[in-house]
Amino acid sequence: MKYEKLFSPITMRSVTFPNRIQRTSMVSGLATEDGYVTEDLTKRYQREAKGGTGSIVVEAAVVLASKSPYNLRISSDEFVPGLTSLVKAIREASNEVKVGIQIMQHLKLSRSGWRQRVEDFKTEELVGIVNNHMAAARRVLAAGFDFIEIHMAHAYALSSFLSRANKRADGYGGTLPKRMRLPIEVFRAVRAVVGENYPLGIRINGEDFHVTGNTPFQSTKIAVRFAELGADYISVSAGASFEDALPPAEGHPPDPMSGYSGHRMSPWFWWPDGTHVHLAEAVRAAVRQAGFDTPIVTAGKIREPQHAEKILRNEKADIIGLCRALLADPDWPIKAKKGRENEIVRCAACNWCLEADSRYEKVNCSRWPEGALRCPDGFMPAMARPAEIEKELV
């Protein structure tokens, strides 16, 4: 096989993933305003499952019982039936793909320009963050997901506790061990819920990309600590912090995607491919040096299967995270596996999708037909193709 490493299986505890391609979490805007699963959201993930990805991390589900427009929610038992039907529908589209979900607690925002900071939480309130994640984990199990990813990256609560910008003086801020305290409590609590045979991963920032944020010096130490705690994978992202965001326009909440840090999260077309691979490589090297074989996921403008295979063969990462690339063409995996990589509809790195998210709109792709909410079946460039190829991709 041309991409032997990319299409080799990997096992985490009781779950074997059929290949090393992971569809990383991305907000779709397709949930209802109250956070329920919709038909459009279900069809989006079914379409991506059909394309051959080894795993899907369903977009961040909010664990906090607070308004979060058009984000998926898992803050109450009433959301479980919809999530259960979502998992079932994805498995109907592919009996091989493994389905996980990312759980996260956001920081509250206001159209007045106010945003919640870690210093705003009273010490006695922090147990609520732990309990929110525990309750969400129970609902994840009830819905039938194969694995959980705890969101500790970007502009959310746990990432903000990990950041050097966290100046709390109550034992949950300041030095790195104190900043890790709450995320560790959350991880241990979720592990206690899901048990020792269930895959539990985390997503962290390899670098925050603002002057008061973490760099690989801190992120490598964070990764090693979670490897010690038994994280089944560590997904390495970057950026998207509030600290260098632009002042919001009147009547709009702060946007962590608007500053330099936000621009680094989803690399634009002028950035080189594999912009963040060096961060995953540094994390992997530190984790291996510490004696752990925890799989490391890299992401960030990886558009070519040749590039993905090279990253794995050079041991810079163990799993390739694709987000915008699979949004542009969910058939990326099956085309690569069948040696038809020239037919892949490549992500333009235009961030059309990211800008829609920032506007709280339904996320789609500039490469799709106008008005479409999901990639067409059998999506290829406008060209003639044999009927048998058409059948393979639908």
C-alpha cells in the first residue's frame, strides 16, 4: 500500500481504530440554538464517515448549563437521546469508523464586551467544573460513543487555567503545577466515570501564540504529566486565545479568533503546510523521553496524503488530525487509500469556515456548491470518471 503507515490500525485500550486519520473537532453551527442534534448535523457526520476516516471527534459539546448559541450541548440528560441517534446514524454510514466526542466548558461572554476570566471563579466553584465534566462523561457513555476527548485547548476554561496568563493565588494558578491542578482533577474524575478500559484523550495547545501564554516549554511538561496519568492520546493544537483578540465591535462578544493567536489556530493559505507539526513533534519527543508511548495527534493544514505519511514515518506524530481538509473533501481518506490522490478536492485554507463560525453562522466550505450544508456525495473536480469509481465513493 502506498500510504502504509497512514492506513495502519492503532489500538487504544479496548478500541482499535482502523487507520491513523482522525477527523478533529470543529464547530459546525448545525445544532439548534439550544444545543440539540439536528438532521443537518447528523447528515454532515454521516457524510464524513462514509469517506473512510478512522475516527471522528464530534464537535465540542458544552458541559455547562448556560447559553452557548448553536453549540452542541451535553449539559443535561435531555440531550442524550439526540446524541444516541447521532452515534447510531454515523455507524450506519460506516461500520468501521470510531466515534468520539469532545467535551468542554466555555468561558462566558457578553455582547457588552465582558468575558469571564479564570480569576472570576471562586475557589468553591471549581468543583462545579469537575462535576460538569463527570456528568457529561456519564452521558457520553449512555449515548454509546467509543471515546472521549477533554478539551484543554484554545479559549476555553481548562486551557485558560493551564495558561501562563492564569494568575490565581489560591493554588489553582501561578506556577505550572498549580495551573495544571484543575485540568488534572477533571481528567481523574472523568477517568473514574469511564473506567480503565475506555479511551480518554485530551486536546492541548502546543503553543498559545500570545506573549502571556504557553510555549512548548510548558506544553511538553503538560503532555508528559497527562501521559503519566494515562491519557490515551494527546491532540496538539495551537492558538485561539482571548489575550490578544481585537476589541469587539459594539454589540458583539469578544472573538478569540480575531488576533494573531486566533489566526494561528487555523493556518491561512499564506502559512506553509504542516504549520503546527513542530509542536506535536516536540510533545511527542518529550513524552517518549519520559518513557511513555502515548499516541500524539498533529493537525494544522495537512492537505496531502504524501505529507501525512511522511509525518508518521518520520515519527513526528502518530495520528493525523484532519479538519478543514475533510470538510473540503470527506473522501480524502478513501481516495488516498485507492491511489487516487490527484482527485482530492483540496482545502484552500481560506478560512471561509472559520469566519462563518465567528459569525455564529452555519459552517460550510467555499469549495462546495453554493448553498450546500455538506459536501456532495462522490465529490471530485468537474471531470468525467468511470461509473465504477462513482459507485465506490457513494
